[in-house]
Amino acid sequence: MIFARSVPPKARRAYTADAWAGILFGIHAGWILPFYLIVARDRLHTSAFLISLMTAAPFLGNLFALLWANAMEGRSKKPFVVWSGILSRGMLLLIVVANTPLKFALIVTASHFLATIAAPAYAAVMKDVYPDEHRGRIMGYIRGMMAFTMILTTAAVGPLLSVANYRWIFPIGAIFGVAASYFFSTIPTSEPTHEERASKGPLFQFLRSSFGILSDNYSFRWFALSIFTFGFGALIIVPLYPIIQVDRLHISTSQAAVLANVMGVVWMVSYILWGRYIDIKSPLRATLINTVLSMLIPLNYFFAQSVWMLLPAAAITGITAAGIELAYFNSVLQFSEGRRVSHYQALFSWLLGIRGSIAPFVGGALKQLFDGWGWDYRYIFIMSGAIMLSGALMQYVGAHRTTRHRDA
């Protein structure tokens, strides 16, 4: 397996299985993710509300992250990742019968919802199988390979969708997603100790302990609040992306494939670079850099007059999608300091779920409001950038206050 010599010997078996899972997931993601919202809007004329629902679905699932984390306390974490993946990706096989906007939206929403079960368990698995000092770059290698297969797949499927029925194309991609879950199941992981099995308490106690993190860990509280604000701004415009692409810029699936592949090439390289940066520097510094860069995306959409003017946004998305994923994940692990990893990850996912369950619907409602008033809804992108800037400033101030708090 490529990059295997750069992985510590004790982690190579896990790396190989994880890499194959990443490669197959890249095929799955490249087959479906760049196109499903465009197909929903262009072919099924899906409403802004249903697009908002599909966009919010992963975050609606995150609202239950604390329940998932409690359910897996004292148990092996890997089965939760595997079965969540099989169910969520297998759900997309049902697109074969999705001939109306509502059916399509409900299937996609259910798939996204089920996928969120894995988040707390996945963090624990990564903590278990990869050494702390190498985890960023190892995850970067795997995500880079995943991005590579996603690029190739997207390039092939984009033109295919222009001549073939999505109801037969998307289910094929689902099969590769299920296969990815199988390979992930072969990763060797540690079994819970007797103490870990005995430590599982009632749900109320688990929730109290998890929410107590916000009062006990000053640094994590500032980090979570800033990310909540930044992400809210970023997410209010997510439902508007396919609307402006289809309604104003008249994008085709082939053009969508080009934008996705520009993003994918940058994404692939960025994973490797960000993985090294996080291990050498800091995941918190990487988070701040990526939040600042992300503000350029809504500005690009505001000024774009053609599909090809979105190329800068695609490239920046590639940089920040890789950076934010690795930075968030490793920041949470850093704050947890190796203790209660599932608690920290579940709490963070829950907070993301709160903002993500509200923000896309706010964006959709603002679009309807602006249309009713005769205003150009592109100004929502300016609002988005302003909120994102507020989150970035909070993060910067929080980092300095955390330093002073520690010094005191």
C-alpha cells in the first residue's frame, strides 16, 4: 500500500485496511455526492425546503451523538462504525424507486442521518489504532487516496449522468460504499478492558458528565463556541449553492464534475499537507487558518456571473474541506488529552448538530423572504461571510484568552 513505509510498523495492518476502505469510499462519494443536489434541483425540481432538509440531515443525526456515545460505552467501537456505514450507504440503493422530490429527499436524508451514528466511535477507533504523533499524517495519506479515487470517479460519472437515469447510476455507487464498510471491519482494534466495561453508567450520568466538559474545560468551551458561530454562517448558504448553480448559472452535470474535480485535486494534496502541518504545528492553528480561508467562498459565489467563475471557490473548498476535517478531529482529541474521547467527540458532534439542524433552514427561509421582498438573494452570501468572520475572530480571541487563563 502506498505510503506504508511512512507508517509505524505497529500501525501498518490497520493502515492497509483503512486505506482500502478510504479508496472504496472515495469511489462511493465521487459517484454520488457532487451530483445529488444538482439532480434534485435540475431533474426533480426539488424545493428549497427539501434541499435544506437533505443538507441538514447529517446535523440532525448529530443531535443524537450523545445517545450513540452512551450506547457504545464499555463496548467495542468498531461495529458501530461498520454497521452505521453499511446501513447508511445501503439506503441509497433505494434511489432506484425515487421518482419524486419527496422520495428522493427522504432517502438521502435517512442515509445522512444513519451515517452520523459512527462519529463518536470512529474517533475512538482512530485514537486506538494510530499513534498520537503520527495520526494527522496517516489520516492525511488515507484521505488523499480517497480524494484521488473520488476525482477519477466524478470525472467518469458526471458525463454519464447527462445521458443516463440517476435512478440506476446512484445505486451502483452505493455498492462501493458498503464494500468500504466491509474493509473497515478488518481493522484490528483493542477490546474494551474490564474497567471500561464496568464503567458504563446510566444515560443521565453520561449526559451530565459530557455537558460538564463545557464548564470544566475552558479552552474547549471557547473552541466549541467559535466553531459553532463560524459553521452557522457557512451552513446558511449550503442550500443556496445548487439553487444558484442551476437557476442562475445553468450548470450541467459535466460542468459540476469539472468543479468537483478541481476541488478534488486540491483536496487530495491538501490532506497530505494539512496532516503534516497538524503533526508539526498545531490543529488549533490549522483550524484558524481554514476558517479565514473559508470566508472567501461565499464572496466568490456573490460575484460569480458564470459557472467557470466558481473555480476559485472549488479550489478553496478543496483546501478547507481537508484542513477543517483533520483540524477539527485532532483538536477535539487534543482537548480530551486522551481521556473520555467518546464524550468529547459526541459533545462536539452534538453542538455541530444544533447549528446544522437550524442553519440550512434559516438559509432556505431567507431565500424565500428575499424573493418575496424582491431582493437579490445573493446578499445572503455576504451575511454568511460576516457571520463566519465573527466566528474566526472569536476563535482568535479565545486562543489568546486561553493562553492567559493557563498562565494565571
